Amino acid sequence: MLTEQQIQERRNYLGASDIPILLRISPWQTPYDLYRFKAYGERSQAVTDAMQLGNFLERGLVDFYSHKHGILVETGMNTIFHPTKKYLACNLDGRIDKDTILEVKTGAQYWEDGIPVYYEAQCQWMMHLSGATKCIVIGYIGGRYNEYEIIYNLELCMIMEQRADEFWQLVTTQTPPPLTSLSDYKQAYTIDDNIKVVAPDEIYAVTEQAKDMYNTRIVATKQEEQLKEQIECYMLENKADALMRDNVVIATYKKCKNSNNRT
């Protein structure tokens, strides 16, 4: 598990977990989040219990893989830096041999479509800097253990390195990247209760559209409740707990714990 000191040390370089963020494929953070951390040490994402649990499980999963395959996995290695660009680096979960590295992932939601693209980008980055040509990903995801294999893609990694160079230039010159989400704007700006601005045509149109959608939703909700009540009344009148049509149940009557009726 990373200490606070180790987390702050990561401000000095772009690691594997930073690559999906600056590529804008991370589901959790934006390039602006990353910029704020690298440039000023500000973190938008707190360390959660799930993150800490994943760190503790990592060692056990590496040991399990080593036992299962009867091979020795090297762990506890130092940070690997790019030979000439010391702001590009990575940390490995494990190394099997010169050409093969090991990455551990844990999570609650099973990967129905294989390794998510943001994790694959991390693995490509680690291979790029470590000189490996293959990455074995062991995942304990959604209560299931699986092993995956990723092959090094030089062309992709060169593009990622170029993007990393460009992003680090923003950090060193303290030039914020474009804001891409509401959370970015909330970090960058504050509201002044005494300031009023005239809405331009585009924002006015969006505001009116939002109002229309809200009103439509309210009307639809009321209509839905009225239809449900009509169904409930019919089922109560017939003392039925289910409605059938063509031998298929189309609605059921349930009595909630609070004694309110639902269909």
C-alpha cells in the first residue's frame, strides 16, 4: 500500500495509472484532475477502503499465481524510469522473466468484455518502459479469478509517450489542460452570488431544453402513477395477485412493508 510520501513522490513523474487519465479514457479522473495533482499536489479522489483492500490482496494474488504455475515472481522492484525522460516511469506488481511482467487487478464488477481499455493502456505503458513484450494480468474481479495476456504494441506506446510528453509540458509550464467535465469546472471556478450574466443564445436554448425535459418527466411520472392506480384497482376488485395475457404474467401485485400498494 502506498504511503502519503510515496503518493507525493508520484507528482514527479507520469506513471502507468496516469496514462489512461491523460488519454481521457479513465472513468474516474480527467486530465485536469491529473494536472492539479502533478502541478499542485491537489487530489480529487480520496483513498477508499476498496483501494486499500485491493493493495492488500495484491500480494496474495501474486503468491497464488506463483503457486499455481510453479514459477517464481519477482516483486518489490524499484520504480522504472525512461532512460532519458525521467518524468516517465512505472511500477510493476511483478516480473516473471525478462520479457514478461505481471499486473494485478481487483474489483467488484466482472469484466464481461475482457480487460477494460484503461487497464490495457496501463499494461502497455509498463511494457514500454520495462522492455517486456508480454503482460499477464491476473484479475480477481466480481468474485472470479481470471488470467489475461496482453502483447506489447510499439506503435500504440509511441503515441502514448508523445501524449505524455505533451501533458508533462503542461505541468512544467503550469498550463491547465482543457476542462472536460462538471467536476473540472467546479475545481477551477467558484460562484459569486452577486454576479449575474446574460445567457448567450446557445446557453439560453440549452436552458429551455432542460426545462422542457424536466416538465415532460414530471408529467410522465404523474401519468405513470395514474396508470398504476388503475391497474391496482382492477386487481383489488378481482382479488388477483397477478395479471395474465396470452399465458404470460404482465403485472404482479405486491404489498410493501409500509402497507403501501405497488404493481
